[in-house]
Amino acid sequence: MAFGLTSIVYFFLIHPYEDYGINLSDNQRFLDTYFEWEKNIENKVEAFREKKFPDYFLSDNYQKWKRGGISTFRIEPEEITRINELNSTIRIKGRIKAEYFPESISSAYMNDGPITLKAKEDILSVADLNFASTEERLFEPIAETIELSEGWRRSTYRFEGDFPLERDLRKFPFDKAIYRIRIIFPLEPYAINPFLNSGSTRYNFSKINAYEPDIMPCGEDNQLFANCLNVELFDKLSFPPEAYADSAHELYREAKLDYFLVLSESGALKRSISSSFVRYLMPIIFSVMVLSLTDQLSSRESWEIKVALPPTVLLTLIFMQNTYHSQIPQLGYITWLDELYLLAYLASILMLINAVVSKGDWFNNGKIDLDAKLKLNYLIRNIFVFVVIVMPFVTYLT
């Protein structure tokens, strides 16, 4: 029993705090550092060309690289429908528009490669989206590229598919989620000078499954909006890790440009409070209420009920916890609901101990006097009240 209690204290109360310090997106290869990275971009490209093409760099025919003009992009989600909680995906349908000047797509190499040439014909034809699955996905042009005035072009694509849903389940069932629509260009990030326009996001319903729209902080000033736009870098990881950080490394110049360009729009969702309470919290609350009411039985005939009920409630809680675990992905940390179940388990055990202590046979044999019995009952009930009323709030706030 001592080993069991020690394990519970460590794995539920101490060890989880080591997990809570982990940023859920630290291991992703999308870097939110584009605007810092693009500073002095022309000097970075020139340094790369000097090392890559030394003869051309010193020749009389050398032309200094200049960044092209702005290309405008617009992401317009039109339908945000179903959420698959087990796979953590969300179904989104919409359009992407791009207006660009073909010659503004530039390369650091002496000759444009096939991808750059294709991008000049249709800038979205080389792009890909971060679909969560290769099945039931659509990304295709609505019409041919339209020629605008002064050599500009417009490309319009439609998309539909399942996108990853980044969920923070530490406070489940009051959890939040973020979806991101990412346009990934297999070009060096200096090749395109992007400007991301804010599009309109339409939710088909006030609630999407058990979730509803939320607001999220955007930009350096963290203003709250329904959607955020961002330009990111996708780390290709073509070189050793030290090449990206050590300026004296022989591959440092190449590593500074070893990225793909990513344009993204993200939106926030939160789980409906009414859904969370009814589906997940109410069964626990009623189980605890049954335990507390049964403890008020005082007749000798009711002792068997007081002893039999806590194990029954305990088994019921274990079954409910296993059921809810089958509805969410496997996690490397415990959720707030897991902590509530632990507190409910402790409450059941406390009521079982209280029922055993309350049996009159213990005291008739002189093992424990009546005063000690009353004090022990009082202590157990106070611990029970603390566990079921105070601890849920403490665990949520910590």
C-alpha cells in the first residue's frame, strides 16, 4: 500500500510538472523567425554567391543580386466543418489567391532552375499545403493564370482536405486548439518577397463538433484576433546543427539560406464549456455526491452498503476514465481530467476507510476507544472535503 501511494504521488503530482514545461511545437521544423531572418538578406545572398561561384563573383559580368518586388497572397477558408478528435484533424475548404510579377521571383544561382521557371509561370503550381492525409485532399487551379496590367499575373487555387489540429490537452476537458493552413514553397525563402493579405474566414456553424471559435494573440504586440497571418521558414536541415549557429563553420553561409518559404493562416478553437461539463465532469460529480450521501447512513444495518459502495464507485470511475482515453490521442502527459479521476479515486478510498473505521466491532473489543473513533472519522471526512472541493481548483490553476 505504501508503494502504491508513493507511486501515485510521484507519477500524478510530481513527475507531470516536468512535462508541463515542454513547448508542444518545439520539435516542429516551422520557424517563426522570418522577419528577423530577412534583415540584410541581400548581404546574406551575396556572401553565399561569393563562396559558391567565386569566379563569376570576381568577373566583369557579375551582377549583384537584388530582391524582387512584393508578391501578394490571400488565404480564404470558406468552410470549416468536422473535427476528428482521435486523429487531431479538422476539415477545411477554401481558396488561395496570388498576384505577382514573374520577374520578381529571383534566384541566387546564375541560371533559374526548373522549379523557379515553373513558379514564374504559375506561382501556386509549385506550392503544397500541409494536409494531414494524402487521402480526400484537393489543391488545384480554379482557372488558368490571368494576365493583369504591367506584366502582373493572378493565380487562384481551391483546396479542401484535413489539416492538423494542434491541441493542448493539459486542461482537458477545457482544452484549446489551433489549426494552421500552410502554403509551402519548395524555393529558397529569398526567391519570393511575400505580402500576406488577411482573408475572410467563414465558420459554417457556431460550434464545430464540441469546439467553438476563439481569439488568439497575433504579432509582436500580441493583439487578439480571430485569425493570425504569418510568414515562416521551413528548416530543410541539410547541414550539421553546428553549421547553423557557428559563423566560423565552413558551411555557415549555405546554412543561413537552407530554408523553404512558408505562408500560414491560423485560427483558434476552444471546447464548449457546456459540452465539457455534461460529458466529462458531471459523472464524476455525481459519483462523489453518492459517496458523500452514503457516508451519512448511521444505522448498523447500513454498514454493508457503506463498505460495498466505494469499491463499486471506484470501478465505475476506472471504466469511465478508460472510455474517455479511447476518445483522444495517446499523450505524453496527464490531463486535468486525469487528475480529477485521481482525486475521485482517493475520495472512494477515504470513504471505504471511513466505513471500516465506523464498524462497531473494532471498539467493542477494546482496540480503539470511542473518542479515537470519532476523531478519526472527523479527520477522514475533512480530508474528503478538501480532496473533492479544494484540490480540483488547485490542480487546474497549477
